[in-house]
Amino acid sequence: MSRITLLDGGMGQELIKRSPGEPTALWSARVMMDDPELVKDVHLDYIRAGARVITVNAYSATRDRLEPHGFGDRFEELQRRACELALRARDESGEEVAIAGCLPPLMWSYRPDLAGSSDQTAAIYAEIARLQAPHVDLILCETMSSADQGLGAVRGALEGGGGKPVWVAWTLRDDDSGRLRSGETLAEAAAALDGLPVAARLLNCSIPEALTAAMPELAALGGRVGAYANGFTGIVSDYGPGSTVKALSGRKDLDPEAYADLAIGWVADGAAIVGGCCEIGPAHIVEIARRLTAAGHEIIGDTNG
């Protein structure tokens, strides 16, 4: 059987479920200001569920997200805090767990039209990568909606990441087209990264059926591949800056068993890395770990496979 890297699940939605406050446009960054121990506890629960790679809670701790709310001066503090909380969770667990840095979409998720060109964003991403690199084992460029958005993040990760492995994860349209939210194909997204040392290519933050449809094409591109889907019904067309996740609806048909069925299918189609994104919680990771072990796979946290 195969050696499979098991990721954690979604952080932001899990924090919302556990936090008494209402969701804000700052999402998970706000929780790091108000109740950082909650972030550490979510990391710890994912490790205990079986995840062997956890991602730092820096998705919304970027300058472009913080500055409109008057928190731009806390950017470096929150980046460091996101790393420290993941490190504390690993230490407390006593498990051998890799930590992934996080380079998210700039300006807003699922909106490549707002992100700026790769020439504009590479330096921004490099700044984030430099802050995270001393504390993490790899840099994850996630929820990239276009080929150029992914290129900017990867260039920044390579420039600022101190030689750490770089993974890129593209988000797809919520259908069976296999196309990025920009409308580009996976082949076009991969071609934009030609010549750059990307250690793994993944699909994320789309309905799981979209990832299932696209996985054979991603695997055919070669190299190490993976997937981690969200549990939303889909992304609404008017989801943009200032929105909160209250605008998005969670599915009722993706219990841990149903989601694990899909994840095991990705492994059968060539995925060496699986996990969950928004709305996918520790119970889902427990079930994926159980199913992988039962099938004879070895669960690892080795960032290079």
C-alpha cells in the first residue's frame, strides 16, 4: 500500500463553531486576538484525530485583510502568533507532526480578479514566507483561483521560504469541469509553474465532487498530488470583500463516513496527500485515518513523501 500524508481539516469554520462571537470579515485572525488558546486547541484536536501536517492559522492574517479594520500594525505579531500556536500544539501532543506555513489568496478568496498580478504579489508573499519560514516545515500556497495567482504565491514562497518545500493548492469551480475558478485548466495552471521546484500540487476548497472529477487529470500531470475539499454547498457569486462566512451554507450530507469515502477515492486515483478544508472537522480526519489504516496505507507527515 501507499504512504499517505494526512492533513488537518478546516480551521476557520471550526473556530466559528467553538467561539461564542459572531463571524467577522477578519474571520480566524480575529480569534487569534481575542482567544488564541482556542486556535491552539483546534490544532491539537486535529493532531489527536490523526493529522500529521497542520497548517498555521494565518489565512486571514495578511496586511490587505487587517488594514481595513485598523489592525495593519499587528500583521507581524499575528503571523508569529499563528506559528507559535501551531508549534505549541505539536509540542503538547508529543506527536511527530509537520507544520505548514500558509500563503492565502490576497484581497479575497475565490476572486482572482481582485488579487493583482504575480509581479505585484510575489513580494507580498515573500514577506509572509520570511516571517513563517523559521517556524514551519513547508510553505503551502492554498486556495489559488488562477494560474497567475498561484505563480505569485509560489514565487514568493521560494524567495522568502528559506529553502522549505513549497506546495501549491488550486481551488476549482464547483462543478465537474475540472477548471480553476478563473476558468483556466489544470494544465494551464501547472504550465505557469514550469521550471519552479514545487514539491506537491493539490486541489482544495471546492466541493469534493469537483476534486473527484479533476483528480485523474491532476495525477496525470505527474509528481506528488493531493486534495482537501470544503463542505460548503458552493460559493455564492456575490461573495466578496466585507462578506462573512454566514453567506455560505454547509452541506448536510458530508458526515465523516461520506467524506472519507471521497478521500479514499482520491487516494485510489493517485493522491498521496489528503485532508479537509472549510466545514471538515476533526471527526472527519479521524474517519479518514481509520480508513487509510484499515486499507493498509501508512500515514506519514513527511513533507517530501
